[in-house]
Amino acid sequence: MGKEDNKIGIGTRFACFLIGWNATLLKECGESSRRTLRKYMSAIIILSIIWGTIGYCFAERYIGLESLIGKLATSVVFITIIICVERYIILTGKLSKLMATARIFIAVLMAVLGSTIFDQIIFKNDVEFEKKEYLTEKVNSEVPKRNQLIDKELSELEINIDSINKKLAVLDEEISKNPAKKFITFETEEVTTGYDEEGKPIKEKKIKRVEHLIPNPLIDQRKSTEGVLKQYTDRKVLLQNRKLETDKIVREEYESSSTGFLQELEILFTRIIFVKWIAGAFYVFLFLFLMLLELLVVMSKGGDGDSDYDLIVQHQQRIKAETLKRMEEGLLAKK
């Protein structure tokens, strides 16, 4: 094999960097390792495209990121996680049963998450239609509860208003009997009764009887009671108007609130996937498709056996272990 055949290009070096291989060590390997590298790289590219798309859509639809940079950053985070998971599998020497089982379990979880997000995007129009029905049911359920609370407060207001009206009737009766209270006071004043020889006025003190009329104090009490009655009456009118618009108010509250990921998830499963068989079949198909893609690296790792790259790594590991063992024996012999 010539030097030109073992030349490592930029693309190969980048692929080695992604999967964690040593590009220099790859020069010593044959076509088997390069083929394995291409398979690993193809699997990672497929998963990166899928999960980059999922991350972008998730950031746009549920995280609420509006900037392109934010959505791309989320997409990069998803891709990085996928690459790290696959790299961990690739760099594992021998896949134990526990490792394979764990990777299959992770693949199932990722397939569920991916297929769910994809379905919410694919069935977007169906979800929006079902969401309207869902909101209508929520409104119809919430309106009676709101009206029940309003009716309870209206009943209490009616009791208070009746009580105040009875009190006002008693006050009106008392005021009509005694609109004003009369009391008498006596005042002393000097009165000129004549003049003496020198022309000076002759004054005498006389006691004067004065009658006073003051409004009945119950009139002020009545005004205060009327103020309270007006407050209760205004509150009653407000509640009556609110009761007439309860349906509108509740609907506006639900429609103005943003729909969360879990709410759409509930609508998707309970109203579409579990109800319409074709949607359920499509979800199962998408789930299996994503799960098998997730297992590409695991199947490649366990199905093809060790490549010459793996054999070289294992050979170097054995040589290093034997070297260390001889060093240890030499040190023990000197003692």
C-alpha cells in the first residue's frame, strides 16, 4: 500500500475528530477501518440532521426563541449531545450486555421524544383544530364554577341589601315622627327701660326663653346607611354584568394564554393518536424509524466485529500492559 493510499485528508481528519479516532493511527490501517469510519460518520450525520431539526423546531415552538441565533444554538446543543452519546459508544472497546441494553433504552427514549416532537409539528393543523375543541370544553367546565362563585356573592349581597333596606325603613319611620328635635334655653339680656335725670339709660336684666330646632341625628345615620347601600348595589350590578360576560371572559383568558408543550402533548395523544388509528400507526412507524436510526452505531459496532483500527489499539494496549509488567518485575528483582 503506497503513501498516497494512506494519505489523510481534511474530511477524514474531521470525521476522526467527531468519532474520537486518532487520524495518525488511521494511516496505518487499511480500507476496513476507513469503511468503518465512513459508516460511523454516516450514522452521526443522519442523527445530527434529525436532532438538529428537532432542536430547532423545539426552540421555535416551545421555548419561544425568536432569534435565528437562539434557535441555531439550541439545534447545536441537541447535535452535540447526540455526537457525545455516539462517540461514547464508538470509543468503547467491547460492548457489554449492560452497555448495549443501556444504549437501547436511551434509543427508545430518544425515539419517543423525537417522534413526539415530529408528530406535533406534522399534526400541527390537527392539533390546532382539536385545541379549539379542547378550549371549548375547558371554558364550558370553568364557566359554571365562576358563575357559582358569583351567585354565592350575589346571594350574600341580596341579604345585606335587604337588611339595609329594612334598617332604612325603620329610620324613615323614626325621622318622619321627629324630623327635628326641639329644646329650650334661657338667656339673660339687658333691656333699657328708661332714662334717669341725667339722661343715662336705665337697664334691667331679663331672662329670655329661646327655642332651638336641630335636625334629627338619625338623618345623618340614614345618609351613611344609604352610602353603604349604594356600594352594595353597585357591586351587585357589576357582578350581574360579569355573569353575563363570564363565557367571553373565560374564553379570552384561555385563548390569550400560550399553549405549553405538555398541553399540546395531551391533545396530541388523547385526541389524535389514541383516537385515530391512522395517526397512531404513523406515530408507531416514526417511532420505529427513529429508534432504528438511533441504533445504527450500536449495530455497526456489534455486527462487523473489530476493524484493524480496533486491533491496532488493542495491540498497543497489550504491548503497553506487557511493558509495564516487565518494568514492575524488574523493579521487584532489584529489591
